[in-house]
Amino acid sequence: MGRYLNSSTPYALYQGETNQPYFVDKSLLLAELFPVLDAGNQHICITRPRRFGKTIMANMIAAFLSKKVDSDSIFSRLKITSNLKYKEYRNKYNVISIDFSKISRSCDSYSDYIGKIETTLIRDLKKEYPQIEVYEDDSAADVLETIFEECNQERFVFVLDEWDFIFHKDFINEENKKQYIQFLSNLLKDRPYVQITYMTGILPIAKYSDGSELNMFDEYDMACKEKYSEYFGFLDEEVDQLYDIYKKITKNPKILRSELKEWYDGYRAAAGDYLYNPRSVVCALRDNQLANYWTSSGTYDSIFNYIKGNIADVRNDLVLMVAGEHVPAKMQQYAATANALHTKDQIYSAMVVYGLLTYENGKVFIPNKELMDKFDELLLSNQQLGYVYRLARESQRMLQATIHGDTDTMEEILEYVHDTEVPIYSYNSEVELSAIVNLVYLSARDEYRVEREDKAGKGFVDFIFYPKRNNIPGIILELKIDHTPQKAIEQIKEKNYQLRFQGKIGEIPVYEGSILAVGISYDKKTKKHSCEVEML
């Protein structure tokens, strides 16, 4: 066994995963690879955001296929055993498994990086095939070609994880990127020794390979390709199973099943499934605490880095998305590799690739609370967003004015919309008014769970603010265009929206304290906002 060739590392790592209490069995992915293995010389690239299970799946594939370690003790417990060809494929292949994110501590140049990888691979091959002659200037591809010709046409499965890791390192320049693409092409393309290449990463490969270097790969992303989508991210039924385990093994469980959905669900796969962020779900259940696990775990998630190339066009859409709306966009998968993002479509496409937005039916949106908190932070901290930033910064004052029934201050803050450089919207619909109201109550999310269009009483209310502590009032907020705020409060009373705080029959009430009815209206003719606050 070697560092890369038939390494025991994937086996050990995947075995460790299967022994975790919150392990999810995705082993049926292997069955989808069986016909690919039969075809031979096939190349697959799976691209997903960080922490969506790419490395776990890569280790699973290497552990299952590698001939040097019998992995039946792992896989005999998993779903793949139901496949009739389980034994036919298990541990029958030479596997070259390389995690490109594992970098030498002393590495500070591309030549050091790729030289270490190639030297290690050649060393593994020489150890396994001592009968072949290796020349000083041989590349890894040369050695593999020799093995194929002289050792009964020996073939290899390549499992390459985090292929694009090197592109995020400071010491890599544009010429290095071209050299790296050429290295991969020379190693894999049209080589008889390749049984299959299974490669993972965040970035699409085609942008970097704008010629024919890596055009042999079939790429599968989350937004546009259906195949393999259920194997990356957790499905609803899988989270149900994990939650049942959580309730059994956790002393004093504090997390509700509905909260897992609110915080970590919402990523849309092309196949139609909504997916949970797997890392965040596991961390939350393990720690018995809801928190921003994924958005604090990497270096690619600064939203401002993506939008700074076109703040003027993007900021209005940000207000809509933070309000829960979906915004039209044309996906340009290769935009994520661009040095600068200029158009809205480029910006949103890159954010989808990195997992900061999700995509469905021609529109992008913020998938869940974990990401929503990141966008809230952006709106509250970046002065370059102009009036959006200024309105968000007023949100704490708006909340206090509402709680104290100070309608003059509420109206003053809302009028601020029209005192800025360009009105954000024409207010032709309540959707646009909702977006503004959501923005000026942004900081309320620290004290409340804010829900839009929540079914309550006999109809649907625009906003309900559920207090996170008992010493602040609950808030029911209704919006009206070309009607009075009093009319909005009448609707709240007539339709018994306050019943929503009582929860379902037999359940503990969601909230039993005081409740404020808030009406906000906008008159298109006078272009004035009016507010009313009443204790229910």
C-alpha cells in the first residue's frame, strides 16, 4: 500500500464516518458507478459547495473499490449490499486516491505542490511494480503507461478529491493554472490505463479547460444536473431519521425538528429535491445547539466579495431576497472562476456555485436562516450598499418605536426610503412594500423569529414576530397599499390572526404574553406611509 495507490486512508476515514451516530448511508451511489466502471475510460466530475459530502463520498468509493483492504466489514451493514453485484465490484480495483487539499507545510509554489504529488505517486507505483524500469525524467503518466504495457494491461481507478483547491492559494498565478490543467490532461486524457476518473470540487472545470484539455469529463453540478443529486446533502427523510436518533441519545434535547428545517434546509437540487446542509445538521445535533456552522467554516463565503463588482444593480435584489423573495437570474456556471464579477447573472451564478444562494426555475434565493443571517450581516455592515445599509441600520430604532407605539418615528423611518438617491421600488404591489418593511425590521431577527405570509386564524398575515423571550411583545404586522393602517388592524382582528400565537390544539402555546397589532400603509398618490399600533 502507498500514500496514493491503494491507500488505507480512505478506508480508515470512511469507517470512522460510518461509526458516527449521525451517519447517513449514501452507499447506493456505488451502484450507479458500476456500469461506468464496466465501460472503462470514463471521467466524472462532481461539483458542490463546501461541506456537502464530497470528501466522504470520495473516501467511500476508494474504500469500496480498492483491492488492498477488504472493506466488507464496513459495507455489509450498508444499503449497497442489496445490489446483486456487490461482491463482483468490492475491492477488485487498483485505486489511485489523491486529496488535492492536502498540502505540504513547506509548500509555497506551484512547482513544489505538483512536484510533491507526482513524486509521491511515482514512488507508490515503483514500490508496487518493482519490475518496471523508471527513468529520471518520467512523468507519472509515463510510468502508468509502462505498467499498462508491461503488466498485463493493468488499469486504475482515479479518485481525485478537491481538484480545484490549488486555485484558491495565493502562490498560484494564471500560468500555474494552465500548467495544472495540462498536468491533469496529461495524466488522464486518452490514457488506456484509466478505468474511471471520479473527481470532486467546488468549481466547474470547463472554464479553466477552455480548449480540449479536460473535455472528456462529464460534469454534474447541483443547480442544473439531476444525476447524483440525492447523494450530496441530506433529504427530508434522512434528517427525520437523524432527529429520531438525536432524541434518543441526547440528554435534554433542545432542538425542534422544524428548527432544523428553518435553519439548514432549502438548497434546491436540479432533480427537484430540497436539500439540507449536511455539516450543519450534524453539528447542530451533536452540539444540541442551532448555530451558523457552515458559514463560519471556510474562506469563500464573504458575500461582499461577490457583489462588490456591481453593487448598484445588486442591492435592490438583496432587499428582495432578504425579504424571502426569489429573484430572476440566468445561471452561468463558469462565472465562479472569473477574476471579476460584473453582471448580476455572473454574481448570482458564482454565489450559487459556492452555496451562498440556491437556484430554482430561473430564480435565485436565500435557502435558509443560516445563510439569511449572513446576508443580514452584510446589509448591516457595508456602507457601500448606500440607502440599503442606512435603512438596515435604522432597524433597531424601528423596532423600539413599534414596541412603544411611536408611529411618528415609524413613519419618519419609512419616509427615509424616498429621501435617498433613488427610491428602491415603485410600490406597485405589497411584495415591494413587504421588502422595505422587512429591511427596516432587520435587527428584529435578533429578538424574534420573523415569519412572512404565515397562516393565522382565518387567513394569511403578512408578518408575525414570535418573541424569543417573554419580556417583549409579540407582533402581528399587516401591510396595505392605498388603504389606511386602521384597515390593516381591522383585518388582523376580524381574521383572528392572534390565534397563531396559541399554537395547535393540545400543544403548549407558542407565546402567551402581550400582542401588538401593527398596520402599515402606503398611499401611491401622496407617496406617504402611515402607521398604527394597537395592543390586542
